[in-house]
Amino acid sequence: MAEMATDPVCKMQVDPQKSVSSSYKGQTYYFCCDACKTSFEKEPQKYVGA
């Protein structure tokens, strides 16, 4: 089974091989859908902490 990632917006477990992703400060984040990716890209600091 593939290593799962946590969507930083909705906290769902997602398969990095099958999900959309975005990079922020050199780290790749994975999302369950385009809406979560869009929310993250608008305010990444809100989801990754200080």
C-alpha cells in the first residue's frame, strides 16, 4: 500500500500518486481536490503554521 499524505486544508488522507499537489517553501503538499489546493495556494501560511 502506498504511503499516504495528509491534506493540510481538510486533513483527509490522500494518496500522493493520485492527488493534486502544490509546493511551498521547498515542501510538496498533497490535496484531495482542486478546491483544497486553491485554498492552500491563497494562504499557505494559514495551513502550514508559523
